[in-house]
Amino acid sequence: MQTRAAPGTQTDWNGTHYKTLLTAQETGGKLGAFASNAGPGDGPPRHRHPKSDEVFVILQGRLRFWRAGEISEGVAGGVFYIPAGVEHTFVVVERARWIALLSPGGLESFFPAVAALGLEIPRDLAAIKAIAAQFDMEITGPPLEHPQQ
């Protein structure tokens, strides 16, 4: 079922806007990239990418990351690295824009795939988990809660 997003594909899903920047097909599978923006409180459930390293480049706003039990915050100009296999999640603290790069690529096609099916978290979590596995993502726990300001 693994659908492939084309460069420039724009998707709104689960409170976040995604734009596919670079696809695994363009790089021989080596890299994928997407831009995202979201408001406070948005963020994915805890997950890991068994085969892919991930890098976040924060362009605007503030994100709170949870990586293997440790919490840190990133602001505009910050870079956050998650090695393959490491559990992580994040929550948008202040409206944010970021670019995510994954090596190898493929995850960039996950968001258009689940959005096209009308799936929502938490309602359709079982179906989302099954699809996520096709894109090198294993959902392992709940999202990170937004810190009270």
C-alpha cells in the first residue's frame, strides 16, 4: 500500500501542515525531506525509525523534544538529531516551522498516505500503526503533552 509522495506534495494531517521537499525516489533511497508547520500542542505520538536517522532544522518557533527519556527544547536556528532506532517525540510549544531530513528516505510519503485515507489520531491509531510500519516508523507510546505556560 506504500504510496509515494511527489516533491511539492502538500498535506494537512493531525494538526500539522507538511510539504514534501525531497523524496527517496529522487535520491536512490538515501534521503527524504519535508517541511512542516504547526501550532502549540501539536506533535506526533512517541515513535522510532528502526532504520532511519532523523534531523530537525527548526526555522521558527519552539519545540520540546523527548528522546530516549530526556527532554530538551529547540528554537529557531536549532538542529536536533535522532539516531536510527531511538524512541522520540516532540510537541510544538510556540507556533513553529521546521524541516525534517531522514536517511534513508521514505517517511516523507507517510503523511500524504494517512491523510488520503482520512485517518486520525487517536481514533484510527491501529490502522495508522500498520501504515507507519511500511514507512520505517514504529509508534511506541503517547504524544508529549504541551507544557503549561
